[in-house]
Amino acid sequence: MNGADTAFVLISAALVMLMTPGLALFYGGMVRAKSTLNMLMMSFVSLGVVSVLWVLYGYSLAFGTDTGGLIGSLEFAGLDGIGPEALTGGDEGIPVLAFVLFQMMFAVLTPALMSGALADRVKFGAWAVFITLWATIVYFPVAHWVWAEGGWLFEMEVIDFAGGTAVHINAGVGALAAALVVGRRIGFRKEPMRPHNLPMVVLGAALLWFGWFGFNAGSALAADGTAATMALNTQIATAAAVLGWLAYERVRHGAFTTLGAASGAIAGLVAITPAGAHVGAVGAIVIGLVAGVVCSWAVGLKYRLGYDDSLDVVGVHLVGGVVGTLLVGFLAVDGVGGVGQFGKQAVGALSVMAFSFAVSWVLAKLIDVTIGFRAGEDEETAGLDQAYHAETAYDFSAVGGSPASRGTAGASGGDGATVPSGKKSGMQSDEKSGEKSGEKSGEKVDKKVDA
């Protein structure tokens, strides 16, 4: 056993685990106060559900002996035959159990990413059923395609070092399919639905950024030069994406928003995930800048196309994943990049998109017509925290005066960031509908409390 590599992978696994609570805070601050706890719980329940599934059969389906390029066998169901002495390299390497743990955290995070697209309007029990089925039928097979020896995209030599296709494109397009089945939130494009706690959003983004070093560099499975390259590129691509997003936001909307900076960071992290081990530092900066600008533009598509992706999972994770997956085709160093590699990358991205969208839509539809996916109208209007968790995130009973009397400062647009009064939202009011919503909320500073 290589002790240094083992320690590195175990620490990386812990960092990736931290990303799920970080995601919970990031999403939790972006929703309205009345559904904060529900948003947190949609991420946390994935830690419970998917961890158990991974041990029972998930690891085996993803990394078991290939059965035709599409799925692994069940030889390792229940981790049967994997003892503490088993090493990844046969006679040398890290314990297989360390690899199992590391990949478990990827499996946990991926369905949790989809929750942002369905915020404020789905039944908690139905969500738990959905991620159970989705992890089993969508994530485990796609992980095998991309990362397991014998998987058809692996054998095609599609570059996805840490999850651009298997994680971000997969989750982003799955979230879009589910959102189309569930439908729009009550008041979408008519009422302001701004983030209720931007400091929480920034804290969540910071935890995600921190944990992403384990996500990306840890995928080298060794404390070596590849891990160092991936760690450095993770930082600089993310930094470039923040600048790209803010620059686009300032030119297009007239403000540098806090939510824009946090979202830009996530876009950069997503885009560098598949590519970081195969590009140089300048290539990483290019990927980050492109992702920041393109994702900032893409979040407004929901207003043009009419789908309700509550927290921009499609605009950030799907689009960011596609940007990184495709650009590495041209920017990869050491003679790997070129038209041929770009073609392989396009095949990988499109195949995952098609499979994930189709299966995710069917799963969401089955749940909707059987146990029902969407919360009731009264539950959605009042907030999901009380309806499904019998709790509220904030207790105002001991505070003098009503929440409404305390008001809020500034104005906001659509689902976007708080911006100076008179400015249009920089993140999520690209279209007239979103801009009108922002202008209205600027004129009427929240006469009704969200809580």
C-alpha cells in the first residue's frame, strides 16, 4: 500500500463529502425563506440514500467487470470480496475501499445538484424516490461508460478527468427533464423570487470551491504531478470565471452582483472539472473565462424558452459541463487536442445528454402519475418547510415587530441577485419578463414577507 497516496485520497474523499453540505447552503440561500430547510434537506437526503445504494450495488454497477460497455456486473454487490487488503493496482496502490469511498461522494453529490432546478415545488418523499431511481438507472451506468475499463466512452478515449459528463452534464440535463415534468413555480415570471440570504450563498460557494480541490485533484488517485496540475488549474479557471461572469454582468446589466460572483465561481469549477489535468495554465484561464461569460448568458434562457429552472442548474452545470468537455478537445496539450479529439468529446457530451434527458423524463413522469411529484398549491404557497419538515429556518416570534415592517434594502430582479435600485438584475432577468419582474420588485420593496 502506498501510504501517501492513500492518505491523499481519503482526505480528498472528505473534501468531496463537504461539497454536499456546501451545495445545500448555496442553494438554501438562493431560495425564499419559506422553503430554506426543504432545500437543505434535498441535498442532505442524498447523503443518506445514495451512500447506502452505492454499497449495496452502485459501486459494482459502476466499476464492476464490464458486461458490454454499458454497465458493470453485480460481482461486488454489498462490497462482497473487497477486503481492507485489496489494492487498486493489484500488488501496489491504494486500498480499493479508499477508492470506493472517494467515488461514493461523487455519486452522492450528482443527484443533489439537480435539486436546485426543482426548488420550492416538489414533495420531499417523491424527491427521495426520484434520486433513488435516478442514481440507479442513470448515474451508475453513465459513470461506468466514462470511468470504468470497458465502458464505451472510456474505450473511445473521451476525456473526462473528474466528471464533466458523468456529473455535471448528466445532472444538468436530468434536472431540465424533471423541471419540465413538474412545471413552473406558482408566480414564475410574475412575482419576485429572489435569494433570501446572499451571505449563505457565498458561504456555500466558498465551501464548494474548497471541496472541489478534493473533487478534481483527488481524481488523480495519487499525490503526484497530475494532482498538482489539476489543483492549480482548478484555482485559476475558477478565478477567471468569476471575472468573466462579473464583466458580462456589468456590461449587460450594469452591476457586479454577489450572486453573480458566486455563480461564476461554480461555473468555472464545473468547466475545468473534465479538462484540468489535460490543459496548461493558459488553457485553464481560457476555459474559465469562456464558462463565466457563456453561463452568465445561459441563465437567461429559461425566460426565453419558458422552463422554470429555479436555481440555474441548467445554465451553470449543463452549460458549464458542455463548455469544459468540448474545449478540452482543442486545448488539450501533449498532442492530444485536435479535431479528432473534439469529435470524441462531442459524442461523449451528446450521448450523455440524450440518455439522461430521456430516462430522467420518464422517471419523473412515472413518479408524477403514481405518487405525485409536485407539492400541493397550498403547500407551495405557504412554503415547504412547515408542510414536510414541521420546522422553519427562522423564528421571528421573539423579534419585535413583524418581518414585513423591517423591510429590505435595494431592489432585485426575478430570481436574481440584489442590485442597486433602478438596476436590472445581473443574473436571471435576461428577458423582458425577468426585467419587468425586477423593476416591479424595485418599486414595491417586498410588501409581503417571503417567510
